[in-house]
Amino acid sequence: DPAAAAAELVGAAGGPASTPGFALLFVPRKRAGELEALASQASKALGGSFPTVAVVSGGQRLALGVASGLSGSARAFTLSPESTAAELSALGADASIRSLLIFGDPTTPPSSLQKTLDEISRAAPKVVKVGLLVAPPAEKGQAVVATSAGTGSFACISLPCSAVAAVELAGCERLGDALEVFEADIRKGAPPTVEQIGTDQEGDYRDTAETEKGTAGIIRRKGVPAAGALQAAMKASAGAVSGPKDMFLGIPRFDGKVPDGSAAAPASAMDWALFNWVGVSPSGGATLSGGDPIAEGLTPKGALRWLQPFKVAPGTDAWRRLAKKCREADKKPFAALALAGGRGLSPKEGEVAGSAATANSAAALGALGVAVIAAGEAEGATLALHRQAACILLLSD
């Protein structure tokens, strides 16, 4: 019963709120069918008009986080094709907003998804913005994001609170050096395929393959099928990687050369967008899935220069680094949010790290989805999807 579940959660959180605040409700996938009712009943139990957002999480439990006593008003709203323009206009006009939580539906078409993230970025360029592309529903057609007023492609909460956020790739580690891409098939709406990886071996101007491409007479280094190059990286891992399921493939977010730094150092979520390796093409290419590089603006001209292999790894170190980075901001947070998107990541582990980021002075709430939504550290940076990533957000009044 959604009403009984909401009443129990609100009671455990301290009962109805009498001061300005907001609530987040994380609902396990098996209860996605109750999402709207849970959002409505939780808001009602908290006082009737308490801004509440409910989203589907990959976690196993129903969890409610309530923050009250804010110095200003929070506002919960949804974005749909009919409401986006008006809601973002209101967002941009409200100078009291200092942070924004964004929760998106993973079934939204990639082009529409990124278009909305770009519009949010333009509407609130100076606001700290983080969120989650939430877990998919247990059954097709079920809503995965909602407020007490209804559902949409996105559910958001605008806050008068200052915020500190940090994002890292999590549950993965770099596997060797980045590979130079010679050929790739990147088309809108189609699974991207990396066909050829460059080698140090010089080719021959009489090469038949070059003749077929109309480049005979031009000497260039030889390429090898991408799947073969990745299998060589797997063998070099000394058993750490047994197959494609133990790997991720990174497409660069940067232009030009691979950023400097040791291959042993953690890779940056702002440098690499991770995809799953799901198949081998007839020509020996590596087929990727999990996102749309063109819609996400990763290959603006359809060109791909680098590919970074990653291997599956525990997420513990990433959570620790995030907690340390947020703690160093030297704020006095009243709450922490730990968001994770990808495989092998635990919202419970995120909550421990989130609490540690506050020096165990505030409660933390964790959720697991498909991808973290976050912008770079530079002011005005555009929101992007970060698969296989984790984020800690500290809120202070």
C-alpha cells in the first residue's frame, strides 16, 4: 500500500515538515508501478505541498531523504515536451536558485535527452547541476521519474542551497594506453563500430586496401582490426580481463592529443565517455553500446581519433577519492547525495562515502541508475551523461 509505505517512511524521517524543504524518494525497480502514488502520498504525509521527487533506483530498498529548515523555497517540477520551455524560463528567471537536482528517464530518445540537458545548461549556467539518468522500469511503459504532481521525461528540484559536487569514473580502471583509431563507423541512431586501430608499422603504397579506398600511392601506417587490438590488450592484462563483458571502451570528450598523465593514474570522467563492448563486426571491428556518440556531441564531425580500453574494477577507491575531494571543500553540509551510474556500483557504498564526505556530520542518501548527469567544473559547462561514474553532492544552506 503506497499510503502506508509513505507514512512509515515519513515517520522514520521525523514526521511532517513544518519548515521549507524538499524530499527525495528512491524506489526499487520492482515497485516502479507505484511510483506516482508513492510520490503523491509522501508529499501528503510531509504536509501536503512539500516538494517531492520520486525516482526508480537500482537499489533494493525504498528510501526517503527529507531536508527541512532551508532559508528559501525549493521547487519540484517535471519536464515534458509541453512544459519544458515554460519551466526552464522560470528556472532562468529565479536568482535565488543555487543548485539543481535532475533525474532523467533512460527511455527518452538520445537526441531529445541531450537537447534537454543542453537547454537546462543554458537556462541555469551558474547553478550547480547534478543528477542521474535513473534505472529502467521493471516493465515497459512504467514511469521512472515523478513529482507529486505527475510524471515527465525529467523530474527536477531547484534549491536555494549552495552545493559542492565531484564526479569520477567508478567501477573501472584504464587498461593500457589509448589506441589510435584509423577507421570507425559512427552514424546517428546506429550502434558505433570501431573498425581499425593504427599500428607503428609502415604500410605500402601498393596496398590493395588503399587502392580500394582511392588512396593508393599514399603511404600510411598499417591498421589492424579493432577487435584484435582489444584482444591483445586483454592478453596483456595477465588474466585480469577474460572477455568483452569485463571491459569498457572510452570515447574522448577532448579534441587533439590524449591528456598527459600516467596510465596508472585514475582516468577523468571529463576526458572519457564509457561504452560497453557488445560485439564484433564481420570485418573484425568492435561494436559499442550504451549511448549515442553523435547525440552526446562526442564526435561532432563523425570522426573518432582515440579509443581507451578500461577493465572492470571495484568502485571503492573512486568513492574514497570523491569523499576526500568533497571534504576538502571545507563546507558545513546538512546533507549528502551519492549517485552512481553503471555496473558493479553500490548505492549503499555511496552512502558510506557520502557520509564520510561530511565527516559523518550529516546523513547521506544513495541511488543507482544508468548514468550520472553532471557538468564540468568550468562555469557554464554543459551537462553530459557519465556512464560508469559516481558523484557525491554536498548541500549546505
